[in-house]
Amino acid sequence: MTTQPLLHSLPLFPLGTVLFPGGLLPLRIFEVRYLDMVGKCRKADAPFGVVSLTSGSEVRKAGADAESFAAIGTLAVIREFESPQSGLLQIECVGTQRFRVRSTELQKHGLWVAEVEAVIEDVALEIPDDLKHTASALRRLVDTLEERRRARGSKTVRLPIGEPYRFDDCGWVANRWCELVPMQLELRQRLMELDSPLMRLELVSDLLARTGISS
């Protein structure tokens, strides 16, 4: 997997999910280690890294072993920030660049920081004819969700997919389906790690066929 130098001392947020480039991630934060991290990232207009847990839990418990997590994650950029009460933050992030963890350090207050390298971004690739049904099905889903939102008359209802829509791009369509289709966390992680957006979309097409979603 081709990489390039990216960031030192990147704060990490191990979660029981996988963040894809272009994906949306809403978070409610109340642990001191992450309240401090998010506050600093927002002030510096800097990202943090989301990595998928392989053992341990999102919320640290007294006496529990340290978390372990996947070696490839995604940078998260804060785009919405709200503090409804003291000790609680509600944020929404968007995934940007994938990265590979090269080394980690667990700080005294429980925050992981890492030296990471960027993983090469998906090449923009037009969807071949035999896979265009995956894009058509995704477009129908987005249209349905937008119609429901308009029917409710509320602009506060969030869609799980953010604009700009790129229904003609293999990687973007594959990533959105990977977020939406129920699957095991390990499979979701493997799909995110794939170098080839075309291969990722082909595997997604197989999953859609099994569930009947694409029809």
C-alpha cells in the first residue's frame, strides 16, 4: 500500500465503527480525555484520527486493559460543534484521508497519540456499466431520504450521506454503501483498507445482490 509522511503526534479516537473518506460521523463526547482532545483540535483547526477497535471498549473502565485497534484509520475533521451542557460535546465530523499507524503512545490521561503516514487516496474512477446499478440504487435511496425530510418540513433531520454527491465515482459509491449495509466490523474495515475502489465496489455489489437491496 503506497504511503507518504503525514502527521506526528496525531490524537486517536478508537471507536466501534469504521470511518470512510467522505463519511459523516456524529459523536457525543463526555470522557475528559476526548473533551480535551476535541477542544484542542477545534481550536487548532486540526484533525484527529478515527481507528476501529479490535479489543476493549469506547469508554474506558477502571482496571480494564488498554484498547487495541486497527492499523489503518481515517482522519476526522470537525465541521459542527455544540456544547449543550458542561462536560458534554456534540460534534459532527467528516472523514478525509486514510492513514497507516506507524507507532503509538498511550499518554497518562488515557489518550492515544500516533505517528502516522497517509495512505494513497482512491483514484477517481468512472463506474463501469455492469456496476452502475449500485449507483442507481444509492441515488434512489438518497432521493427517498430527501423526500422524507421535506415531508417532515424539518431542515434539522440529518441524512446519513453528505454532499457533494458523486454517483459517478467508484470509490465514493462503494464507501457510502459500506457505511449503510449491515456487516461485521472486520469486513467493513477490510473494505475500507482496499487499495482498489473498483474492487471495493465489486464486493459491495455482491453484498447488495445477497440482500436484494440493489433490485
